Amino acid sequence: MCGDKLYKLEALETHNIIPLAKAGTEDIDNLQYLHKIGHKTIQSVRRSVKAET
């Protein structure tokens, strides 16, 4: 997602593109692997957008 390369032994996190709370699934086409920091960034943005609505 960020375009950075992954490195050996680097921790990855699985991200639901459409959140489970919004009828997303665990199907492979709704999942992506992200660096830990990238996943936290996406979650933070989602939380701030949700708070604004």
C-alpha cells in the first residue's frame, strides 16, 4: 500500500479493506497485508473520520 519493500522477519498485519463492522468479510479479496505502522495509520484516519460524522 505504501510502496515500501518488506524486510525479512518484519511483522505484518492483516487489514480488512471494508471493516467487519460495516459488513466486510474475511474473504481474500477484502484483506491486505500492511506494515504495522501503515495499519495503525489507516485505523487512526478511520477513527478521526468516524469522530467527525
